[in-house]
Amino acid sequence: MKDRFLRGMAPIAAAFLACVVCLSAGARADTVTLKKGGSITGVILSESENSIEIRSNLGTIILSRGAIKSIQKSPPEDNTELESQWRKEKAEHEQKAKEARRFEEEQRAKGMVKTDAGWVPQEKAEEAEQRAEADREREEMAKAIEQQRKELQEMDQRLKEMESRLDQRQRDLEFREQQLGLREQNLLLQQQNLQRQAEQLSREKQDRPQKIFAIPRVEVYPPPPESR
């Protein structure tokens, strides 16, 4: 309903804007050129050392002298003609706006509704609005489905990366287990070798003949007599 209201106000707004910006090409007026660019065309009402007051089709404006680059004035009779043309154009546009409002009231009284395609019956306008609403819902649903699809793809990619890391860890663990198994085998072989060496030494010790060491005899003699 808000859209239909705005569309219904369009002719009135267009007439008002045309009234505001329209300026007869054949009429002359005072022209104020601004330092920052652009100009204002209208009728200068008053001037002072610091500012000027000018009436244009946009309304009355007060400009600072510091913002003005140049002023080009027209004869008073031209300004009078210009103001007369403004009043005439304003009256014409007001009449057009009045006719547009009256036409809209007549159409609404007939049960018609303003749409982009023009004035249509209320039923068709509601059907068109329902179709537009359904189209918007389908579009939103399609966007939501596409967003979910992207999220699922991202989740699938993350799962694949996690599986790849887990597989790599599993391979690392299997390799470490193999290394530990080899170390255990080496330790067992070393233990067996040490045990065989100990047994060999034990057998050699048993087979070796025992040596008998004779204790030398020591004879003790009396000391010789002392010489005198």
C-alpha cells in the first residue's frame, strides 16, 4: 500500500518540481556567478556591502559577497517580465497538479490502483502485489539455499582436511610402532648374545685346569757370632 501511495503522489511531485525548476528561455534576469562554480538566476531584491538578496524560482536566497564571483544585472522591465512569467508558469503547473489530483481521486473512486503498469483494478493490483511478494520470497529462499550450499561445501572441505591429517597421524604412529618393534628385536638379539657369551665364559672356566702353586720352603739359621 505504501508503494501505491508513493506512485500515486508521483504526478503531483512531478508538477511541483517542474514549477520549481522551470524558467522561460526567452526571459532575462539577474545572474549571480559563484566562486565555487555555478550560478543563480533571478531578481536581486537588495544589496549591501556584505551580502545580496536574490529571489529565484527556488525562493529567496541571501548570498555573502565573499562567495560571489560576478553579478550580471538585467533591466528592470526584464525582471518584471520574468516575474510575470514565473507567476504564469506557477499557475499553469498548479492547475496541472490540481487536475492530476482530481484524476487520481476519480480513479480511486472507481476502485483503481496506481501501479508501474498504470491504473488497474484493485483485484489485479493485489494479484500483482502477491506475485511480487512470492517472487521476493523465492529469491530470498534461493539465496538462503545457496548460502547453505556454500556452508556445506566449506564443512565438507574441512572434514576432508581433518581426515587427511588423521590419516597422516595414523601413518606416523604405524611407522613409530615399526621402529619400536625393530628396537625391541635388536635389544632381544643383544640380550641373547650377552647370554651366550656368559654361558661360553662359564664353560671355559669350568674346563680350565686348576693350577697348584707350591709354597717355597724357608729355612731359618742362627745369626753369626759377633767378631771381637
